[in-house]
Amino acid sequence: MPRSQLYDSDFYAWTNEQAALLRAGKLSAVDIENIAEEIESMGRTEKRELVSRLRTLLLHIY
């Protein structure tokens, strides 16, 4: 199954495959576009979570 199809149909399997490829040093085989997209998405999610928790903390303080 091509990487883009695996990414769309079984995200968990795709992540395991990409991790194995990275650990094996097979950089030419990794799904660079989708990995970059996922890293950016994780960063946005973490930032939103931090802002939300800070907002909650500030509301409890004041």
C-alpha cells in the first residue's frame, strides 16, 4: 500500500512504519510531507493546550 494511502487509511500503522524507517536511517523512504504536517499540527495543539491551561490558571488566581 503506498504511503499516502496508509496515512489516510491507518494512521497508527503509518506512524509505526515512519518511526521504523527513521530509526533504520532510510530517510529516502519516509513520507516527508505528512511527517512535516504532523509535526506542525502537534506544535499547534501543544500551544493551544498551553494557552488554555494558562487561562484556567489565571482565572483561578484572580
